[in-house]
Amino acid sequence: MRYYLYSAGLILLAIIITILTPFLVDLSEDVLISWQIPQNNSQVAGIQKYNIPPVGKNLPLPNFSARAVLIKDLSTDTVLLQKDANISLAIASTTKIMTALVASEYFKQNEVLTVGDSANTPGSRVGLIRGEDLTFRSVLYGMLLNSGNDAAFTLGENYPGGVLGFVSAMNKKAIGLGLRSTHFDNPAGFDSPSHFSSASDLAKITEEALKNPTLARIFATKETNIVSLNKKYTHQLLNLNKLLSSVQGVLGVKTGTTEEAKESLVTLVERSGHRVLLIVLGSNDRFGETTRLIDWTYQNFQWP
């Protein structure tokens, strides 16, 4: 009797397994798929929306005298406005964005640099003294805030191969970034037939530089002091970018002025979580025109 009951139980179990197996297979597949495919929750939806380019309202552009202009939404890598953005032009001290980038890839922050003949470099200066020792970080601040030509050439002097070696490294970096309208012959931005870039190339250089947290922080610094290692010399630094103190959301980056280049300005601005990069070259009023272009950008474009 027990044998018959045991057999009947096995038969019943086999029937149950046969009936449930397809259902269990389907359930396991659903579970595996749910693990692999992100759910359409608010976080994923937010990321998807973030990659949709902003939509313009066709508001009229403000007047500007700039020879070249580029406005780019960094979150979606979308060009919002461009005028002659690929034309090679004199770029003045916006050159120092590349100078800072190349130097930061070689020097360590606390590495000691000695000021040489660069102390006599003309134009905008920090006031460095020949023979003065400073950290690389201090020289970097002096170059990017005061737009110190003496600081830019100090970086070159302390680089392998001197200034010529440093400029060669700048041009190699330009090639590495795929820049087609750029060539350098000095680290400061002095006018020269063989020293030029474009608004589009400057945007690429700036985006690369902004990947470095130290450079991004310096670009946004309004003022500070640097001191020589022997504490003998102190240099007061004041960022030449007036928009840092006057326009909402501005986070740097670099000014530039020469006779040939006229007024130039590379600007990073963030409002409502949206970062925009503006390049203005060959302007008669870089601060005023950039301010109007910033306001136009955030009024004209709507981010989904």
C-alpha cells in the first residue's frame, strides 16, 4: 500500500513540475532582463533629457563687433551660435590657456621654478624678480590672473629645451587635439604671423583645460597673493576678467588684448545647471558683448 501511495505522490509531483516549468522559465527570464535593462525611473529619464540639445526661440541677436564668436553648450556638445569660428586669428593672451595646459602636464604643483630673463618680458606682468624662486602653482596663478607675460615665459624657461622646447610642446599638443587652425610661436600671446588660433580651436583647448580641477579653480579665482619661497617677495594678483565680479554664473576663463588681436575673451558660465562656453575674438568691447551674448543665450535657449 505504501508503495502505491509513494508512486502516486511521485506522479503528482511530476505533473506539477511539468505544469509549472514554463511559468518558472518565463519568470526567470523577466528577472534577468529587468536586471540588465535600466528602468524608466526619474534618474534615468533625467540623464536622457540632459543629452537633448537646447531649443532656440529665435530671439534677435544682440549687436557685437567681434570678428569671431562661438557659443557652445557643454552638456550636450552643441554649438548654439558661431560666426567665422574656424578662421585663424590673433588670439593674444587667450594663448595662456594652452600654456597652462601644457605646463600642468609636465610640472608638479609644488615644483620650484626659478625666474630668469623672463623677468624683463614686456606687456602685462606679475612683477617677478630675476633669481626669484616660486612654486609652479604660484607662477600659474600669476599667469592666469594677472595675465603675466613674465610668468608665461618663466614656465617656458624652466621647461626642457627652454622657451623653444615649450612652444614646440604647445604645437604638439595642438596637433594631438586635432586643431587645424592653430599654431604657436610664444607662450604669452604676442602678435606674430605664425601665432594664431580660431574660436573653434580655442573652445577645444579650453574644454581640455577645464578637465584639470586645479586649472578650473584658478580660472575662477578673483584675487590672491603669491609669495617667493624665501618670503622676500609678495605679488598681489587680481584677475583681469571683470565678468567674474559682475555677471551671474561666470566661472572664468581668460582675457586677451593686443593691437592686432584687439579684445578677446574666453568665458565659462553656468546658470540653472547648464554650462556654456563663449569665445569672443577681435572685439571692441569684449566684456559688454560677452555679457549681452550670455543673457541672450539663456533667454533664447530652453533646455528640455
